[in-house]
Amino acid sequence: MSLKVGIVGLANVGKSTLFNALLKKQQALAANYPFATIEPNVGIVGVPDDRLEKLAKVVKTENVIPATVEFVDIAGLVKGASKGEGLGNKFLAHIREVDLICLLLRGFSDKDVVETGSGDPKEDLETLKMELVLADLTSLERQNEPKMSASKEEKIRWGGVEKLKTGLGDGKMARDVELTDEEKVLTKDLSLLTMKPAIEVLNVDESQVKEGEGTTVKICAKMEADLSGFSDKEKKEYLEQLGIKETGLDKLIRLAYEKLGLLSFLTAGEKEVRAWTTKNGSTAPVAAGGIHTDFEKNFIKAKVTSFSDFLKFKGWKGVSEAGKLRLEGKEYVMEEGDVVEFMVGK
């Protein structure tokens, strides 16, 4: 499955700088990844996973393909976007397509970059949230109350719409409004912006990156752009000097996974080592369907072992001889780091 993150922010908050850093990471990935044509405002980057190189050494392959995240650089937001101001309508169309919203805020000081917000990240965050809420309220106002002869499902859906209107009117995000399971399913087609999970990211000066984060991720977009041109060794040494364990982009990707409830499973063979993404709680056939839709339909069994056992016993033959290889059926629930080979029919 593909994970799509939309970068949203007011003008001059560092979106272009951050996105250019992402594009540099994409170029580094392109050597081993079969890319389709990508729009100029889209960047695909690999999910950091040091397990892949270790698996590659065991199965003796040089072809390592990480799971990926697609970042979308969404046109700068302005007050009134929900009413079509600026690039409002285009902005709203793009943001509806993403799985998670990255709310980028300005926290850096640079007299050469014009300040277009309030100068207060908290106030700018409220501006961003309010525009999303107003856009959702506009969508809800377009919904028509069902007639008396309407079906049970239509009436349940309308009940959900009414609850959402009230909640958003009170300043809540749609995701924080209490809905029944049926209401959630029946209102999903509304594609409400504030129903999407969001991560708040503060673009700061390099000297502030180490400071406590709270609920907001701190990234120095300028530093990320510089790091994208470093070798892995140079990057590690530089981060150690700063007392930082991971880059801001890697942190953002990791948090996106957590917010969306995703996990990675691994495949390993002479042809390639690869990480795949699926939702927590996915069964083996569903995970297999993420590789190819026919795999889910024709699923028979899954050969499964843990990453640690695969390394310890040096591959498929070793885990089999050690009794650490399991044959799992259609009810098996995938776990983070499973090394798997799916058995499918024709």
C-alpha cells in the first residue's frame, strides 16, 4: 500500500526547502526503485529500515528496496482558502487525496524571508486548522436532509452529518467527534479534511532542533536539505556531533507510520530484499494483496519467520532446520518485522 503525506503551511514557512530535501532523498532511492512518472509536486522517499541491508547480506543480493512514503507539496495556504481565496479550491482538492497531513509551521528566524503569518506558530496553527474546519463545514452544508421515505442507512448517515456539523461548529476536528461505527462508515465518502490524522511540524533554526518537542516535531528544513547530500557515514557523524539520533525527515516518516497504524513486513530472496507496508491487524492474505491483488485472491499459505531468527539461522534453510519456520493460514495476523514468503495458487 502507498502512504501519501501532504505538506501544508502558510507561505514562506520553508515548504520548498523541505520538499527539495525530499527530492534529493528520492534521487538517492531511484537507483533501486522502479519509479513511474512523478508530478513535480510529488516526491517518493524510502522508509528508513536498517534491517534490509542485514537481510541482503544473508541472502547475498545487492537489490534492496525499502517501503516508500509519497510526499505531496500542497500549494501555500492563505486565510480564506476554504472560500476559494488564492489557490484555495486547488489546495483543497489536493489535500483530500492524502492519508496524513503535515502542518508545517515557521519557527526559524531569517530577516531575508518575509514573514507572512502572525509570527506566532501557535496562532498560525490555529489559522491552518480553522481553514480546514471551514472547508469541512462547507462540505457538510451541501448535504441534503433525507426524505421521510429514505432508507435506514441514509437516515443513519444524516445523523452522522448532524453530529459532525455540531462538533465542527464547536471548534472540534472531525476525527474528535464521537460517531457510531455505522455513522463512521456511512460518512466516509465525505472525505473530510479534519478526519485525517495530522502531525504538527515546526521548522526551526539548527540550534533549536535538540530542544524538547512536546506534541510538535521540530525539523530544520535547511539542515535536512544539506544532509540529503551527505553520505550515510557523513550524515551519521554529523548527527552524532549534534547529539541527534535521526534526521527530522526520518522522524517524520516514523511518526506518520505510527499515526496511520502501519507496520512493515519483509521479503528476502536472491532477486531482492524488500519492505512492504500494511495496516496493523492485517491478515496474511490482505498483506499479500499489497504485493499483488491476485496474491490475496489466490492465497494458500505463508511461510513466516521473525527477522531475528532469519539473521540468526542465516536464511530460509537455516530457520527451517532450526524449527523456526511457520506455515500460517488465512487467519494469521501479520506482525512488525515478519519475514515472509507467500504461497499462492494460479
